Amino acid sequence: MNGFSGDPSIGHKIRRIRNQALFKQVKQVQFDRLTIRERQIIQLLARDYNSPQIARLLSISRATVAQHRKNINRKLGISSFGQLYYYALAFDLV
């Protein structure tokens, strides 16, 4: 039993929020290295925009979007969309 007398998913949600808060605390320095544009791109990716759509929306080339994505992956030390999405959740970008 999770200590709650209602919905058993509440305990799961509390653990998820706690894990995200811990992740955010540990990863804050890495996240702070991102530029405003890189944060915009993370936010758009997390909202299911693809690179061509991002390029059009931000009035930049696809190559520039690709370079931003490489920089994001390098700065955050990630290699998958799942990892990127977790950053977006933890840092309130979605």
C-alpha cells in the first residue's frame, strides 16, 4: 500500500514528481549551458514538431536546426529523444 486511501496512481505521480525534481537539481548546470534558441528547439521537439517544421517556424535553415540539435545533445550528454523529452518535462518546457 502506498499510504493513500484513494487512487493508487497518486503514489506513482508523487514519485515521478520527486524524481523529476531530483533530476532537475542534478542537471541544472548542464541545462544552464543551453542558449535560448536551443531551449526553444527542445520545447518544439517535445511538442512533436520535426526539424523542417522548426526551421520554418523559426525562420532558420534545416542545417541550423540540425546543428542546434547536435549542440543540445552534446551539452546535455544525451543520445535519444526520450532523454531529451525527460529534460523538457523536468525543466517545464512542455
